[in-house]
Amino acid sequence: ELPRPYAARLAVEKAQAVQSGSADLVLAADTVVAVGRRILGKPDDATEAAKFLMLLSGRRHRVITGVALRLGDKIWSKQVETTVKFKRLSDLELSAYLRSREWEGKAGGYAIQGIGGAFIPAINGSYTNVVGLPLTETANMLIGAGYPVTYEGVPA
């Protein structure tokens, strides 16, 4: 399965799996890191994290998030894609990052919002998508579904 349809399918399946009332909104998402056609999931251990990070090192890759919104039987679905440029990692940087354990539970083995952000000189697209939920697109989906997004209560 290709990365984009894979992310879309997982998000829709997650939204459908939640039991809810006909008036309840269900929001689900799934983010994948893709190098070409290859999908990098969450590494099982430090060895796999090292393999992922070395594959990303010095290259561009894509981060794709499938977002699904369900209201009763109606489902809205969207995929957001961001291109991420990763710097070439030195052995010292790789070993320090692995020791940080920040890679645990992270698609592709890194977190842009943490230490991993130091390895990313450029992105093309949504930063919040790389974090894990594309906020602009998600807010627009909610508005389209009739949910009032007011942005009140958000600290300045």
C-alpha cells in the first residue's frame, strides 16, 4: 500500500471504530513518514530507530497525515503532506539522539517539536502536520461539518 492511501485508510478506520451517537463528531488521524514508497512506522527499538534515522539522514522525505471526521454515517477525509529535509547526521548526533529516547513512539523515529527539530533545516508544508495533526486543515474540516471553531480560550 502506498503511503498516502495508507494514512487515509487508517484515519477512516479509526474514525469508524469509535462508537458514538448520530450527533457526535469523531476526529481521527494517522501520520506516516515515507521515504519514496517505503513507510517508516514507529521504531520497535533503538536499532530500528537508528536504521530509520540513517535512512532519513541527508535526504528529503514526506510526512503524510490522514485526517477523518465522522458525524453519524457521514465521513470527511483529507490527507496533508509535508516535505521534510533532514540534515546529514554525524555518528555523534545519532548516538546522542538515540540515548535521548525521544524517538520512542514517533513515526520515522524523530520528533520535529523536540530535539529532532535540530536535524531539520527546512520543510515545505505544514509544521503541525509533521508534529502529528495538521491544525489548519483539521479546523477547516470541523467548520465544514458545522462545528463552531472559535479559537477562544487559546493563550496568546
